[in-house]
Amino acid sequence: MTEGAVLMDHLERFLGEFSGRGTAEPEWNVPFSVWQFDDVPEREVTSLVTFGISDHLLVGSDEGERRQEVLLSMRKQYDDVSVEVAVSIGAYLVDRHVALLEGETVDGDSSRAARLPRPTGSRPPRPHRFRAGAL
């Protein structure tokens, strides 16, 4: 079984069957793809997983080398920007060769940060910080 097949088998075991939604690397000019899983971990939530970041050796703040992918869950109302957010985080990691350790955050880089739409009547958004966590 190829590495890609092993990863897909693992993801489908925990996230359900992959429906084919997502984006491939040439569409965004990044060295990885983003796969979307609907209604996971709950209804009206989309989980996105990168595929290909683990081809890059990343270094964590502890100086340890590791390979990792990104799992991001967002409300379905943000599906139009969720891929952009996942690609932005993945590009940040690959461009800088940094790994995220549990509890670490990624500050939005204005040249790559996705701007999420605000619900009508809501307060102005605070800068987003993406927090790493263990699966």
C-alpha cells in the first residue's frame, strides 16, 4: 500500500468517506493538496486535511525534526474561504520549514491571511491565531 493510500485509509477511518471535495496542488501553486470532509466532527462543520506537507521535513520550536499534516475544522458557513485558510496555514509551514507543536499558534501573515466574512451586526474581528493541538 502506498503512503498516500495509508494516509487516506487513516483519514477515512476517523473522518468518514472522502467525497472528492478539495483542491489539488497545481490550483494554488503549493506543494500539497487540501481535502474536505463534510459534517465532521459534527453536522454543519467541514474538516479540511492537507496532503503533501509531510513530504517536507519541518523543524519545531523544540528543534526536533518532524513531518506533519494540518487538520482544520470550520463551520460550513465558511466553506468559501476554508480552503484558503488551510492553504495559508500549510504554505506558512512549508515556506518557513516550521512544524507546529501542540499549543503553538500561527499569526496571520497579511500577504497570505484569509479574511473571514463577518456576520451582519457583529463586532470587528480580532486577529486570528491558529492553535495547534494533538489528535
